[in-house]
Amino acid sequence: MKIGILGAGQLARMIALAGYPLGLEFIFLDPSADACANNLGQHLHGAYDDPRLLAELADLADVVTYEFENVPADVAEFLASHTQVHPAPKALAIAQDRLKEKAFFQDINIPTAPYAPVNSFADLESAISHIGYPAILKSCTMGYDGKGQSLIKSATDLDSAWDVLAGAPAVLEGFVPFNREVSIIAARSVSGAIAFYPLSENTHNGGILRVAKCLDKDAAQTQAQDYITRLLEALDYVGVLALELFDVNGQLVANEFAPRVHNSGHWTIEGAETSQFENHIRAILDLPLGATTAVNKTAMVNFIGNVSSTEEILAIPNTHVHLYDKTPRKGRKVAHATVRAETTEQLDTLLKQLITLADQVDDS
Ligand code: AMP
């Protein structure tokens, strides 16, 4: 059985690593000659919309999935008309446009920040008069890790925020005064079985995820499961889905969803009975989903821009390192490490050591 993956970055690499024990083979389509999953399967080297390569991928793969949501709609449609594609193109189309995504959340009664579309400076002025300060202006498409977005604290920030967009369609969002950011990851199989992971509490540096900590048996788990179930069912979704949420005094507000395995779930490799990567594969192949129970107290730290030496990381007890085999570059996620402990106190002590190491090399 051969799985095709659009993209050959670290997410594709971790999906493949989870798939080998299940006897699977992989084929990747990626424009980068040195993409980090390349040596884990066949690499179709070229543009994501290259018709010849797409036809080859559809022909050689039994099932196609992807590691990023910005797959052009016609590419997803082409693949879906030639082979099995999970998740389906509809989830991609919604997730890649912040305005569609917010409207979809509202349609299925998942609360969001107040928002308004912005296509001109006049729209921006009118939106801010309704939403008020502070607010965040985000481009509707191609934004991730805080890219293409500006915080507007007062009228003096309006011009520069507008300039950042360079004319791209945008959405103005009210700033959510959250107590913490959490995400929930769930897998839904072809047959409709659903498995939920424990919530993850996420800390960002400059918009990029830095730390994700498993929150076992958290008070917000039930509400998060309710929201993600609505999403999974409304989209007739197959695969792993991540939903990012703001927690405002115990009330969850949706930020965005990712129709793929997610960085805030990397701790599941060592910290859950079955990793998000294995469950993604099980879901798209309609295999029984694995248990998602946390096996310990667990947290994950991203190495951004650069990574400490393996010796230094592994000198911290109960730590596992995942190098992505990517050339260090400013703001680029090049590795992550997971730390586990029996108690929350022990975890916090070890996590602090790991964050100190990551801070020393971080250039974000
Ligand atoms: P995003 O690219 O939408 O995931 O945003 C990146 C980060 O910016 C989020 O993880 C939050 O820390 C922050 N952020 C985004 N939107 C809002 C908002 N409406 N209110 C408060 N913080 C936000």
C-alpha cells in the first residue's frame, strides 16, 4: 500500500516514520530538492500544480493526503477525481481562507472573535469603528505563524497595518483577551470513528509555536471535544484535524483549524498511546483508531532557527529529540524535543531546562 503526500517537510517525514511499522510505502510531491522527507520514499520533484507529476502521484498512490492546507483548489480537485484523497478538498478550501473559516465556525455555532472583511482602507476604518481597539488585521490567505498580520492598538497603527497587506483581501479581528491558548487534535476515520487527544496548552514566540504542553483531564476538554466534533461532522472529515482555541475565563473561542497533523500534537509521539501521525494514517486507511490516552505528563519545545547539540538536549532526563534535517534559517522550525515526567512538578523542572536550551539558539 502506497501513501502519497503533497509536501515533504517535517510533517510528511513524521507521517512516513509512523507508517513504516504498518508496512506502508510513501511517495512525496515537493518542489524542494532537499525537502526533509525525501529519503523516506519516492520523491516527485517539482511544482505542486505540475499536471504530469500530479497524474503520476494519483497513479502511484493508493491514497493521497497532505501536510499543508494551501493546496490550490484545482490541484485538490484533480487528485480527488483520480484517486482517494483525505481529507476532502472542502476542508482545505475553508481552512485556507480566514473569512470562510470564520463564517463556517459561526454556521456551526462555534464562537469566534468579532470580525469584518477588509478590502480597502475605508473598510478598515469602518471595521475598526465597530470592533474597536485593540484588533488584529490578517490577510485572508497564506498567513501562518503570525505572518501577514498586524496588531492595531490605536489609530496611529492603521496606515502601517494596511501597508503590510499590500492590497491582499483581509479580515479584521477583535483582539481576544485570552487567559491561555489551547488546541485540540482529533482523528476521524473513513467509517466515522472519532478519537480525541487531551488538550494541548500552547505558547507562542512572535506568532510561532514555542511550547506545547499536554493538559490531561483539563476542565475545557469537553467543550473543545464538542466543537471539534461539530467541525469533523460538518466537513465529513477524514484524517487528523487540529482546532486552535483561545480560553477566555473558561469559555473557548475558535481561532483557526488546520486540516492536517499539527505542531501542537508532536508531543503525542512519545506522550500518547498512539501518535497523531499514526492515527492520521489509520484514519485515512479506515483502520481502527489507536488509543489517544496520555502516557505521562508531557511537553514539547520547538527549536526555531537553530538547534542545540543532540548531546545537550539528551542530557536532560526523559527527553527525546526530533531533528528535521533542515538547513538552519531564521524563523524556521528545525527540530523539536519532547520531555516526559511522572508528575507536573517534575515536568515543569525539566521543561524549564529544555526551554533554556532552546532560547540559547533561538533567533526568531
Ligand atoms: P494565527 O496566525 O491566527 O494562528 O495567529 C498567531 C497568534 O497570534 C495566535 O496564536 C495568537 O497568539 C495571536 N492571535 C491571533 N489572533 C488573535 C486574536 N484575535 N486575539 C488575540 N490574539 C490573537
